[in-house]
Amino acid sequence: MEMKPIRCKAVVCRAAGEPLQLEEVVVAPPKAHEARVKIICSTLCQSDITFWRMQGVPGLFPIILGHEALGVVESVGEGVTEVAAGDVVLPVCLGQCGDCPECSAKRSNLCSVLPFGVFPAAMPRDGTTRFTDAAGEAVHHFLNVSSFSEYTVVDVAHLVKVDQAVPPQVACVLGCGITTGIGATWRAAEVHKGSSVAVFGLGAVGLAVAEGARFLGATKIIGVDINSQKFEIGKKFGVTDFVNPNEIGDRSISEVIKEMTGGGADYCFECVGSSALVTQAFLSSRKGCGKTVILGFDGKGTPITIDPNEFMQGKTLLGTCIGGVKPKSDIPVLIDHYMNKEIHLEEFITHEIGFSEINKAFDLLIQGKSIKCIMWMDK
């Protein structure tokens, strides 16, 4: 049976920072290696806000943002056997083809067949869009997902099948930030039992780092944030100690953390996107074995300044994408840990609203009042 385009509601961002509005779009049928997905619920990530605010970027707008969601496969294109209509799926921004050298080996989670990137803001295999607006004009995709739409089209390499027993809102939060944080402790840093961890920035990613460190057995988890209220929130995810940089006088953050850990933290994670904080995190790590993992996104491309002699002390600085996680292989493992009550995921969900209230979700995150705000499509 011939598949037809679907008319539905979506939030189309047409200019940097403008209030978001629902409008009608047309979602084309999936092509080869693609699936059309009906979104059940979606949530907001700091990256959505970053690109919503981004000015002077050619080829970005109009765009349908959103990359953390859960949905049901509505139809599939030619050659798709991995998923079928009716399957519950988690769309993810990072592809895993399963066949290239990177996907086949443990050393990397960056697929070489479908490289990770924001541009082109289109389907990854043919560079075209599956969205058009009411006037017939093309609308761009975002991070291979575009979940701020009732229907979207996603390459099968970016879909993770999810057991229907998993609550949709819980699976939804594993689309990016929470997986990045927990995954970084597990896959990138390989945090060991009894270790000390310093987390720079207690937003969703930072709290997920704390949760991952707790799960892996770290005994001292230091949260670093300019909002002291984050300490109480962080305790739910294993944070044992707290540093507010605005309340330590003339001392540097690294001086304070070295004092708290007896020489430096075994593992440091920068979760803000600040080059200056990367430097402080690296200086806070233990000589001989300290690892510093960069998770924050610095949209300005500010250089990181570190004295080369610091590297002679046996420290390691790691860059990661989605915490080093291979989505199709590792997200099911995280779901199993959740189902076995070994990791906390529901605690990340602070608000639940209807999709039409999306501007409220943006406001809550910008104001620091939410961790994860679930937007239900049918509410």
C-alpha cells in the first residue's frame, strides 16, 4: 500500500529566540532506511535552547527542534527490517549503523557511515528534508530527530527499540542528556568503586554524572555550581559534598577540591560548556591518574588554556560525544538497570505538561526551575 504524507502539528522555529508556535506541517513518507514515527512525548535539552537562540547561522531556520522523545513507528521505508509499524522506539541524535569499523569496535561510538553533526539539517543519507510547511516550503531537521512534531521521520540507525513495559516518560529522558551523563561515568571515564568525583555544573547532565558515579560506587561526589540550591537536589543523585565558586573567597575551585580530596579528584566532569571550567576541572584532578571528561558544549569555540606541564603529571583530558555511549548497544543496558531499580531516572522528571505549552518548558529550563519537563503530545 502506498504511503501518503501526513499533516500534523509541529513547533517550527523560524528565527533566533522568537516565541514558539504550533503550526501545520506536512511529513513525507519515509524513504529507504527510514521510519516515520508518531511522537508520544518529548522533553527539552539545553542544546535545544542553544540552537533556538543561535544567530547568524545560515541554513538553520526554519527548523523543528527537539531530540529527546519516545514514539511509535507509524511506517517504514524500503529495506527496513530492524523496526516495524507499532514498535516503541527512542530516537537518538547519534547514529549506529552497526557495520562500520567504529560501530563494530569498542574504541569509538562515532559511526563513520552516518557521522554526528548538526549540519546539514536534513536526513543523514540524502541531505533532504521530510518536512514542509503549509506554504510548501522546506523545514529543516534537527540532530536527526526533530521531536517537536506530532510525526517525524528518523533514519533507522538513529532508532533504539524500547520494551513497552518501560514508562514512556522515563524512556524519553534517555534520548540525550541523561544518557550522556551516566554514560560518561561508565563508558568514557570508567569510574571505579571507592573513587572521588567532581562534577562541574549540576544541570541535567551533571546530575546524571552524579547518578552514574553513585551507581558505580564512587564514595565522594562533589557538586560544583553557583546555585547553592542544587546541593539539596544533587543529594538525590548521590552528591555528597558541594562547592559554590562564589562562596570560597580568593581560593580557586581547584584549590578547594584538592583540599577536599587530599590531592585531587580521581575523575572530574565539566558539564557547563565553559572553557575556563575545563581548565579548573583539569587542575582539580589527581596527579598520576586523574581523568577530566568534557561534556559541556561551548558554542563559541573558546580555546581551552592549560599549562602543558600539567599533562606531564599523568593526567588525562577526554572529549566525548553522548558520554561515549553506543546508543543501540548501551541504552538498553541503562533501561535494564532502571527496571532493576539500580539507577534513578524518574527523579529527573520535575514537570509534565502538554505539547502546546512548549514555551513554558523553555522558560522553566532557562530559569533553572526544571531538570526534565515532559511534554505529552495528547495532553
